[in-house]
Amino acid sequence: MNEPVDDRDPNPVVRQTQPSGRLAGKVIVVMGGTGGIGAAVVEACFAGGATLVAAGLMPKAATPLPWLPALRHRHVRLVIGDARYPETSVVAVRLAIQTWGRLDGLVHVAGGSGRALGDGPLHEIPWEGWTETLRWNLETVYHSNRAALEPLMRAGQGSIVNITSVLADHPAPRHFATHAYAAAKAAVVGLTRAAAAFYAPWNIRVNAVAPGLIQTPMAERALADDQIQEFLRRKQPLGQGGPGLPSDVAAAVVYLLSDESRLVTGQVIAVDGGWTVTDSGAVAIRSSPHD
């Protein structure tokens, strides 16, 4: 494996001003922060006043990362590494503490589809496809959450937000029959709730966000399929039907990291355009409330 690397300067610039915002003064690590939803989370947290370590794979040249200029001002530090290896999470958490002296929160976004490895209906999934999909979407959560918990316990406070999926408990068998992915995301929900119960005495909150179909590189296959587009118009009817944006998910994450959610733990917030409450086989008829 490639060793995780960071962008640390031997003579780092000390930040002179503390940005204002909902996350002002907080130090956050985002695993999977170099693309898709993760990049949007980093941007939203930075806009909210946080200082961050963004950890993830080397971003593609075409990936928009609006927060990159913040690297020059030392508001964001970058760790290039693979979340499947525990060292990546350890390096990211250590960098946050060494740079800013504390850790206030962790967001785990890293993961992805196992379709290329054979993920699909259970009877068709090869063992490699099963194990690699769980490794990418469940074991990585173990690595990052475990790395963050010790410093958060020492601090006696903190927030962990894990990204799961509506497919964990609201399957769509016709278009999204990836059973290893669904199993992994369901396990993340179970881990999130168990951890929330256990670590509450340390004032550590553990929550999850369950996105519906979001406009990211992972969703390109689905968004290019006319049948799935029609399904989505019925299944995610909010916003005129269609995929959500990474910023929609990031907004929920910022709330869960902020002090506004100080009494919220063990919860799964669905950011899904109505997926979990909508019957995809029926279309509601809009009418006047006075009819």
C-alpha cells in the first residue's frame, strides 16, 4: 500500500484570526474528503468556521475542490491515503491534534459502490466482491471511528457523523440490488447507534446521515439510465424530482457537528428527497389545500 502522506510544513503558518460561523473553533477530520459528498462536507465545514483535515484518495484533475485555497492559509490540511488502511485514519487524526491541539469531530464519508467487483443480488455476489465491498464501506468506518474516539474521550466531548445510505433499510430491488453495499450501510447504522449509547457518558455524540441518490461520480451509472431517472422522479419527489446535491448532505452534517445538535445522538437523518416516505409506484396528485 502507499503510505499516507500529509502536506505538513515544518514551519507551519499560525492562523491569526478565528473564522466565525456555526463551527467556529472546531477541529474536524473528514475521511473521504477529496471527492463527491466528502469534498462538499469539507467546503461546508470550512464555510462554517471549522479548521479541518481532509483525508482521501488523490482527487482527479476534474474534481472541483473549492476549499483548496484554504490549504495556503492553513485552515485545511490534506492527507492523501486509502481509508481501507488504518494508518490513514491514524495519520489524519494525529495531524489534526498536532496542528491545532485538539479534535472536536469526525465525519466518515469514505466508501463506494462494489458493483465493479460483482456486488449485486446475494446469490450472484462473488466472495471477493462481498468482502471488498464490506471492507470499503464498513471496515473503513471501524478504522476512522476508532482512531477518533480515544482523543474525543480524553477531551470529554465531540461528535462523529457517519454517512450511510437509504438502501440500508429502504431497498430498491429493481434498480439498486447491491446487497453487499446495503448490508455494509445497515451495519454502519447499527454501529452508530451502539456507539452513541456507549459513549454518551463522555459527551460524545454519534449520528449518521443517510443520503438518497446524490449527484456524485458514484451515481453516474444511475443518472444515465432513463428508467432510473423516471423511478427517481417518483421516489425522490422533492425539488421537482431527481438527485440531490452533495451540499444537501453537507448541510445535515454541519448541523450534527454543531452545538445546535448537542442533545442529538444515535440518530439517522435521511437526506433523500422523500425516498423513505414515498411509494415509487404511485404519484400523488397535487391539489389546493382548500379543495
